[in-house]
Amino acid sequence: MAKRYSGAYIKGSDAGRGNNLRGAEAEAFLEKVFEELGYHLGTSYFRQIRVPYLSPERYRKISAAYSLSKRTFRESFKEKQISFKDPMDYFWESGGPNIQEDFALGSSSCDHNGIHTIISVTQANPDKPGHSIENKLHQALGELYLHKIYNPKCRSILFIGGEGAGWASKAQFKNHGCSYVLRTFELFFDDVVYAWDNNPRKRIKQALECNLRNINFWKDEKIRAESINLDTDRTNIPNKNLREEFISNVLFPLAERRIHAITQITNPVARFMIECSLKSNRHFFDKVINNDRVGIETDRGFNNAPEAAICLLLNKAGLKYSSEMENAKAAVKVSENLLYHLGYKNMHRHTDFILKGKDGLPVYIESKSAGGGFEGGHKHITDRAREQIARSLLHRTTLKDGEIQSNPQHYHWIFILDADWHTPDLYPHKFVHILQLAGAERWFSARELLDDNYTINNNCAFLNYIKKLCI
């Protein structure tokens, strides 16, 4: 048997190490500036501090729903040799509703209400200018949103290290004169400081005293977030890996047979995946017929059992829809977004599936995995969850007289979740709750789309729900 792919991320790529280096340089620069300004670590500013994004009352209710006793916490941390404290302290420290931020300024690291300023650090050092910066936009906006719905009065500053050329392609600079990511940062954050400013030290000092921006916007967003009823039923958290099961139990055995024609594929999901890939190229089919296990496992195009299952289910129900998978991975564009208002007419937002509800509203279906692959773990789950918050902001926010405005969600947002979203142990709803805060109307386990024989499950809860929305 061929060795399973271990993933380049295990050792870290050159680009990843470069980003880490730029980040460390930016953080060291900030510490030097704080020292020059007379700030003292541990008294007036703090490093890598956990900052909440849900009120104490709200996360105490969440904790109570899990019926966690003192004994539960004691046993959970016995192996780590941590002295027992109040259960809520453990709930907080073990992955509770908080974000570990780079820098925070305030009167105390214990009294989170005493934190008045947060400084987040990001940077770009891509091999190709403009590459992968969308993810950095999503992560920064996601964190900002979570901070602001907890305390809109907390000043949020973004410090950007590295060089400006990394934040946009040459074509984008030529067409717009700037990076759409940096322009969006400037619109949402209270202040943005660049390492390549003429006098970044002076700019940091100014930022630490800047006025809050978008006050009404964040007030409206806080009201919206607090109105969302966060789920506490553990049975609603997907934790099975359809992609891994399908590779092991369908694709690998299929590859071992050394098939040479698509008619030899009896599993309807696998056959559909390959039929879709042939509309674009035959790379995925070649991987299967050549028993290329590494190629099959690492294929990021058409080795996507959840998306294939969604297509087959919607087709079976006679529903009209648009999808990337059946369109040779051509992007499925959603309606106009905030970037259009900023002048970036070609910066479209994408989704996996679009349908039309019987109420006239669009229905967006997203297929998301917690990541980790055969190695397990939750490598991408934080990114997967927070990016939906940023997408929600870009979908719902409009610009009027230079100010951003919060708008209701005029669309249905459904998520198909693959792999283990049931994490961390003491707060297993953490990332499902973030999806809810982003605007997820419902979410379903990808594994439930198929039956035990890995053919489509026509009576799954997902399809029944979509039928009610659209028929």
C-alpha cells in the first residue's frame, strides 16, 4: 500500500516560515516602540492575552448547558498537573469564547473590561504578489468583528508588517492604485499602521490615541449578534469525516482495480466526481486509473464527495441551482458586495451553490471541512469559521457617504460541515457558534448525505430542509 500523504504543512513551507519571520519582526518592532513610549509589559500592556468575544453571562449559560461539574474539570486537567480553580476559569482557558491577541493595552490582564486597545499584527510575504491575501483579510475582519460585538468601545488597531507590494498583484495596482485588502482594512479598523509608513513610530503613537470609527455600525452589529440564539445541543455538531471515509472505502479500492473507463465505476458519487472533472481536465481521472493514491488524496479540485453528494441530491429533487463542481470549477458568484462600492467591480464573492427560495431570497450552500485530513486534528477550523464572518460583513455591509452601514441578511445561508467540528472538549460548540454569529441559518453533517453504501441518502435532513425552503 502506498504511503499516505503526510502534508507539506507538517514541516512548514518556505512561504510559511517567511510569514512567521515577518510577523516576529513586526511584533519585535512594536515592543520596541512601547518601550520608547514608556509602556511596561505586564502592567500597561500585555502580550498574547486572551480577549473575550461573548459576554460573561452568555458563556456561563453555554457552560451550564454542558452540565460540567467541578469533578469534570478536575479530571480533564489532572494529566496537565494544573491546580484546580473555578470551573469557569477552565472553561475559559481551554478554548472558551476568546481570541489570543498579539497586544492589548489596559489596566489589567485579569479585568478584560479594563482593556481599552487591541493591536493585531499581520503581514504578507507571498511568493507571488497578491497571493493568499484574501485569507488574511478574512481572518483579520473575523477577529475584529468578534472583538467589537463584545466591546464596541475597545479601540482596534491593525499593524501590518512586511512590504506593501505583497498585498496586491501588479495588475491590481495598475487598475486601482492600491490593494483591495488594505483598503477594506482601513474601512473597518479604528486605525491601520503600516511598517512601510514614513514614520511608523509616530503613526503607532497616533493610533493609540485615535478616535473610534464606525460607532453606529458596531452598535448595530452587537445588537444583531446578541439576538442570535446559540445552539447548545451536542448532537447537532458534525464530527464525522466523509472525505476520509470516501477516499478509504471507495476511491482507493476503485483505484486498485486499475479501471480504464468511466463506465466501470458503479458508485454514483465517485462516477459523478469524475464526470465533473472531465469537463475541466482528466487529471483526477488519471489519478484514479493510475492508482495514484497521493494524487487522489491531495486533489483539491474534484475529490470532493460532499459537494458531489449535494449536486446529486439537488438533481434528484428536481431543484434548479448553480454549482462550481458541475461548471468545471468556474466560480459561482453571489450578489453585489461591499467591494463593488469601494470601486473593485471585478472583486466578486463566491459560494459553492446558489438556489432561489420560494420567498424570493437566494439560498447559499457552503461545503466546509474542519481540515486536518488523514492526520486528524483541526488545522483549518479556526480559519474556516472566521472567514464566514468576514464574508457576512462583505455581503451585508454597504457604503453611504463614506460610512459603512449594517444591513439585515437578505439570504439563506446553509452549511454542510465535514470532519470534526466537535472541539474543543469543554466548548464543543465553539466553531459552530462562530458560524451562527456569521449568519448560518442551519448546518448539517456531510456524512449524513450518504448512506452506509456511500450512495446518496434521499431522506437526509439537509435535503428535506432545502425542499421546504425552495419548493
